[in-house]
Amino acid sequence: MNAGWPIKKLCDVADIRVSNVDKKFYASEKPIKLCNYMDVYTNLYVTSRLAFMEGSASTAEIERFTLNCGDVVITKDSETPDDIGIAAVIAEPINRLVCGYHLALIRPDADELDSIYLAKQLSTSRVARYFARHASGSTRYGLPISVIESVDIPTPPKPEQTKIGEILSTVDRAIEQTEELIAKQQRIKAGLMQDLLTCGIDEHGNLRSEQTYKFKDSSLGRIPAEWEVAKLESVAEFVTSGSRGWAKYYSDEGPIFLRIGNLTRTHINLRLDDLVFVNPPTSSEGKRTSVLPGDLLISITADLGIIGVIPDAFGEAYVNQHIALVRLSQVKATPRFLGWFLSSRGGQKQFEKLNESGAKAGLNLPTIKKLTVPLPKGIEQQRIAEILDSNTQQLNGHHRRLAKLRLLKTALMQDLLTGKKRVTHLLEPEPTH
């Protein structure tokens, strides 16, 4: 913490009120909008876009706990000490909005504290540790008002606070916009998967519809008339799985040992952030469980039906006993098309049915071989896979940007809120008279 900044107790620079307004509606009271625990817990900024609960409060409660633009609200009670002291700023005037139960209203002195700056100080690990240390309770934790009042707040000059708040809120907006973009892209992806993997695209790249193309009934539902339906074994060269006992081959380096943790339900690419390596045996056991580009991987124990596809130039790797390895005849089937289908709603329904029939403990290889897949013509399979791959690449790009923004925010909070880096050079000079 910067020794040049005065340190003040929160109670000396803000009015603190612990709300007792509950969710019950009383006809004798006045109607209000209630700002609840989750409104604060899940939002850095409380705006009129949120769907507030309708409630009621007495005249005295409305007078004492109505929220004004610039107020800071924190979670006061929770089942874990990590979830107390979460701060949000009331970012705009919201008519009839009242602070609800399990929250504390903090109204900063406008001459002393900037609201966003205050909320960010209350969100630091320093304050979180202080709150966790002084929270009362054993099964449910709460902050006494005396603990909130005694929080130390560094107080640089107000213009500097405001500039820090502006910088951090700009990053917050960028994070929020990126999260919204990811959510939108995920909705697009879900729609694309549903359309492409049930209707397909014609030679002109247009989505087929039953108004302009012939469709037929199949075990997979309505599909284009020219599509075939096949068992996985009919398009596979072989189906196998890893075997037990490979722990003795673990190594600090070498080929990758693929596990269920390397598969993900959000796409068919492999997760390579948590790797185990092996020095494989030179026996046929090693050769049987080694992977090649285009191999289809399916989780067959615990969380069934997670799909992965080995990419080109992946290098030497092996699967463990929890994964089925399907080596496809790539003349008949495009691996990424089948991977996308098996990870789609149509493919996952088959795993859900197997679960219902008592396969929760695991799937055997004969069952994997009997999975049903659609087979458009090879060129159409390739085009569909390319579209879904492109969408995934865009999503991954947004996720990388989001990760960078979050790291930036963490670094900025550490630097700006401690005074390690000053923003005085960004301030407008005061007018001279």
C-alpha cells in the first residue's frame, strides 16, 4: 500500500447501513423493487437492465435503504467466508430500488471517495482476507457492521480516485462485452450444429430445408434423403481402448498420455493444459493404444460421451483405459464431422439412453461400435466440419481475449489500488486563475 496515501476507516468516509428488508410482500407496505443478494453477487454494476424482484417496504425502510446512483452495496452474509464482501456499484438512478436483506449499503462521502474506486478497494484480496478473518459464524458467515466500518481505505486525492475508477471500469466494460460476444457466439454455434448436422448444406453452401429438398425418416430423425445412416463400426478400421496399469510408465517427459481430462464438452479439440507423459512399452500393447491424426476419442467411464479428435501433426500419444479410440476409414467418414455429430444433441441422446439403461459405470467397445451416425457425401461432411471448426476458432479467440483482459484487470488492480503505479500524469491540470 502506498505510504503517501492517507489511510482512513470506512466509517469516516462513508455512511454504512445494514438492511433488514426481506422478500416478503405486505399489503400494508409500499411496493418497491428489491435489490437482492444475487443482484450484487453476480454484477459489478447494478443497472436498470436487471430484473429486480417486486417487494414491499415500510416508509421508514424506504427512507433508510433506497439505493441512489453511486451507492456501493456489498454481500454481508453467506454460507462461505469467500462470498462475503462482494461489492457492486449502483451505476444509474433506478426508481424505487431498495437494498435487500443480507446486504450492506455503503454511501461514500462525495467529497472524499469515488464510488467505483471504493468498490474496487473493497474487492481487493487485502479486504477479502480481512473480511474472512473477522466474519462471525460457523455454518453461515456474516459481517458485523463494526467490521465493515473499520476497513482501511487508502484515500488518494479524489481526482486520482476517479481516474483509477475510470480505467478499471473501462476494462470491466471490455470484459463484459467480450463475455456477451462469447455468449452470442455460443448460441450461434448451438444453432449451427443443430441445422448443419440434421439438414446439411447443398453444393452451393446453402442450408437444406424440407421446403426445397427431399427428407426422409431415420433412426436419427428427419434427415436429407441422400444421407445414409450407419453404425460406427461400419466406418471404422478398428475400435479399441487403453488398458490399466500404465502408471508404471509415467514420466516427466515423453509422449502424452491422454485422459478424460484432455477432452471437453464445449468442442472436439483436445485440452492440453494438464498433461501426463509416459515412456510407453515397446510391446503390442503400446502400439494398440497409440493415436494417429483423425482418430476419434470417446470417454467410456464416469462422464460418458465426451468427444475428441486427434489433430494433424499431433505427435506420439497414447490413450488410457477410460477412453475408446476409434480409427476411422477416412474414405467413408470425415473424422471431425463424426466428432461434431457425436458431440451434438443427436449424438449425445444415444449416450443418454445408454445411461438410462444402466451404463453409468461405463461403456464397452461393442456398444461404442453400435453408435449410429449420419453419412452425407464426403465433400459435404468436410464442408460442415470446416464451418463448425471456423466457429470454434472464433470462440477460442474470444476466450483468449477474455483471459488476457482478466489478467490485465488483475495487474491493474494490484498496481493502481496500491499506488504502485500512479495516474496523476493522466489527470487534467487544474485551471489557473
